[in-house]
Amino acid sequence: MRELLGGGGMPVLGLGVWQIPDGRETELAVEWALEAGYRHIDTAALYHNERGVGAALRRSGLPREQVFVTTKLMPARPNVTRELELSLDRLGLDYVDLYLIHWPLPLVTSRQWRALESLQEAGLARSIGVSNFGLRRLRALVANAARTPAVDQVQLSPLHYRRKLVDYCHEQGIVPVAYSPLERGKALGHPTITAIADRLGRTAAQVMLRWAVQHSAVVIPKSSRREHIRSNAQIFDFELSADSMRALDDLDRTGGSGRARP
């Protein structure tokens, strides 16, 4: 678990459901993840699959407090409270554990953040945070917010190691959440990653996820394949050496910048 600002914990491993079609495919992915021990599901209004996530959660029979659920606000929508209420209705939940602004929108973010603070006070979101905020925008938000974001969800992997952003998050007590931690599969054949995986008897995906975990990040790999969901969960019974971590850090293509997409 990662401790969040304001209290509560966030499971280190979650299932991301971006681009998984709503309905049976999303429901199966979530069911398989819960069976494999995942207790963290990450969705968003933009993904159009909150209903499938909710259906799988209800079928699981797990107590609500045992599953950490994240969803996200589409920033172009002006009525923040209404948008969260719609997400809760689709999910079939009374609250979410984490509600994020999905990406920064100039001239709008500050107002929407104040709305998220109010939603947290009302108990509709246990924690609040942001996604796709680079270092400059995150600093500006922290400087003007009553509450510091609990997380910043950004693309993070050995090839996208935004060192300055990650360091700033740790300084402020903000948890970095790594989306696309496997580079959408494009880095799984990288020779440095596969060499480390071969030495450890692990998969390249497990090595990449473990790298992020050892940088104190939360990881939310996306998969709709049962075998990959299970394999991605097997990252807590080994550790990468300091030399392996340095070799993976050196794969960074961002120059250590705090930039985040978009």
C-alpha cells in the first residue's frame, strides 16, 4: 500500500481498463484481476466502461471497502459535481476512493480543483488528485490549492522516467501513479530489459513493473488477457538490484524532464 495525503492507503498494483470495451470484456478483465488478488481498479468517464467495472465489482461479492476504485473527470465538463454523480451511478457506488482531473485545462483547472476539494469534504471521493500534470502545472496547482493532490497519474516507465517530476512528487508527499508502465508492449523486447528479465527468470513486463514499484510508484498495467493479468501481479516476490535499477533508469528518453502528456 502507498499512504495517501489526508489518510488512507492505495494498493500498489491496479488494473487499468483504458481502451477495454464496456460490457463483457471489461467485466471479465476486472473479474480476473480480482481473482488474481488485485484490489485496485482504474477507470475514467472518458473510457466509457464504468458500467462494466461496476458490474464486475458487484458480482465479485467483495466488501466495498476492500477494493480501491479510481475514476476521472473529463475537464471540459463544467459541472464537476454532476459528472462525479454520473460516474458513481454508472459504477453503482456511493463514493470513489480516488477522483482525478484527467488532464490540465488552462483557465479551468483551479476552479475544478476547488470543486474536487468540496467533493472530498462531502465524502463522494475519499481522495483527490490529477492526471497528466507535468512539473510546471503540478507546482502551480500545489501553490494555489487548499489541499495538495494525493496522486499525479502520468506515463511512467524506464523509457519515460520523468525524474524531476517523480522527485517533486516524493518531496510533496504526492504518489506517482504509472500508466502505460509497459509502454503498451513496445518496450518488452528491449535488450536491456530482456537481459535483466532473463537473469532473474522473470518476464520483461514484471521487470518494468517492479522498476516502477521500487521508485515508490503505483502501477496500473492494462490488460484484458487472463494470463497477462495474472503474470503482472507476480512482482512482489523479487527485487531489482541497484545495478539493474541504474541500467533501467538510463533508458529514459525524456532527459529527466517533468513533462507529462498531453
